[in-house]
Amino acid sequence: MSQGRRPLAAALIVAALSSPAAAAPSLTTDFNNMSQWLSHEMAQGLAFNAGSNFDPPREVKGYYVQPDISLGIGRIPLNKQTFPNVETPALQDTGAPNLFPSSTLFPNLAMHLRIGLPWRGDAYVRFADATTPSTYKITPTLTAKVQTNSYGAGIRQHVDIDGWATLTLGGHYNHVRGSTKLKGPFGVDAPGFHADDEFRGEIKWSVNSFGVDAILSKSFGHWTPFFGMGYNYATGTVLAKLELISSTFLVPDITGSASNRPEKNQGREIFGLSYERPTWSAFMNGELKAIGQLQYRSFIVQFGAALPFDIGRGPAIFYRRRVPEPAPEPVSQPAPAPAKPPAMPDPVEAAPRPRPRKKPAPQNAESSDFFFLR
């Protein structure tokens, strides 16, 4: 237990013993106000995180699929200057803002699946997860177990600018939901008395983000730096609950709760660098809050790799189709004449019989000067 909390715990137990009816309402009011502050600060940071989409401008060819995966870290600042004024003297003496960190970091694992479109654009679906172990400490004595997931979808269009750069325009939707559980010891020490109490907290959120962005990129060999701006409109709710669990009946449990909504309009600066090869690419990019509360104090940095490949073919999925060339039309030719049947030989006619020739009549002797040839 920290030295700063021992006087606070002792003051709480003394206040409870002397005037419990007056002490409990004061502490409840302070815990409600602290919950209101915590839910507000977390709502703004979570709304900025919900608008993240890390847009390396690498183009995906039509009817191709590109999976990518990235690992990053984000920062959510907590504005101590707006911390509420506490009413309990013990909280005033020890400094109630010291119960909370000035900022918190969270890991982020994100995956995209992009599909190339035929008009030099692409569409994608997105899933991200951030999980911390139960021993993750945000202060020397306070642990936080974070579990949050997000999913979304979007579409992009690439446009050349006079041949020297590429402008990528995108529209995105993301939904983020999750929770954080806080836990830490809160020891009570007073003359002749000792108790081990516990400080607990729980934050739940459900945030939607609708965003647009414009990214300008220029390739230099395998390297492509890019820079752009993004805007997102956020909706949703963040709930916060703080508790002081007493280990003795002498001090009642203290509970405070509140809810808040994120600011609707937020803007970001996007910058990064990608290294591209014919079959894979790696990238690094960052997003910095430029419009909204706590400007330039919220950021997200990510590193990742992408591997484009042909999706393959099949009737049940989106695939690239090769249209066959039309077959040449057949040349029309006149129909062949029907074959004549083979000629039959003429029947043989019987040769006519020679007619008998009549013998000439015999001549008398006086006619012996004539010769007859047969």
C-alpha cells in the first residue's frame, strides 16, 4: 500500500466512526463525481480510437484479395485539470486525482481483408482486438484488465493527380465495444485498528464511428510516404463505476457511477511510410488527434505487413473471370448436289436376224457376159 493512501484510509475510518451518516453521503458524492470525470475522459479517447483505420495507400488490383495484419499501441490521455473538487477532507488532503494515471496505453491487434474493385478502388472488412492481462498496471498500485473488440468496413477510391502523386479517398464505419476492470489495495490503518479494503472500478463502452479521409501518396522506388487528414463522427455511451469495498462493518461500502457520451466531431492527421514489393508490402503509420478535446495528446502508432494474392475461382465467391474470345463465324457454302445413283447398264438387245437374200433368177446363155459378186 502506498504511503499516501494510509492517511486517507485512516481519515475515512475515523470519519465513519464519528459520523457515519454524514460521511457516507459525502463520499458517495465524490465517487459519483469521479465516475463522471472518468467516463468523460475515456469516452473521448475511445471515440478517437474507434475512428482508426490505418490506410496505407497500396492499391489492390481488381478481383484480387489483400490480407494485412498490424500490431500497434494507442494512448488515451486523462485531463487532470478537469478533475472534480472533492468534498471529503481526507480525499482533499491526500489528492484524489492521484488515484488515476494522467494517461493510459493500450495494445491493438488489427486485421484487414481488402478486395480489389474493377474501377481502381477497393473495399474491406476489419477486425481488431485489444486484451491486457489482469496484472497490467496503470499506476504503481492499480491494475487494469482491458478487453475490447472492434469491427468495421469501408471503401476506397484511388485517383492520379497529374501523374506525380496519388489521392486516396475513403469512407469507413467502425464499432468498438469492451470493458476495463480496475483493482487495487486500499489499506486502512488507524490507532489500534487495521483493515485491508479494496478499490474497484469498471468501465464499459459501446462506440460507433462514421468517418472519411483523404490520403496523398508518392512512390520513390519501393518506398511510398503518405500523409492525409481524416474526420469521424462518433456516437455511443461510456459507463463508469467506482467502488470502495470495505473489509469491516465499521466502514460502509462506497459506490459511485456515471455515464457519458463522446464528442461527436473529431479529426485526425494521418502519416506513414510503406515498403512495397511485387508480392508483399510492409508499412508503418500513425494517427494524431487534431480536432477535438486534448488535441495532439491522443495518438495511435501501428506496424504491419500485407500479402496480396489471387483469390482463386469458384461459383460461390467473388472471383476474376476470363471472358473467352468469340469463335469465328462459319463461312456459308452452297449445299452439295445430291449424289446421282450409279448408271445401270442398258439391257443387251438381241441382234436382228439377217434377212435371207434372194438368189437372182437364172439367166440364159446370152447373158453370160455379166458377173455377180456375192
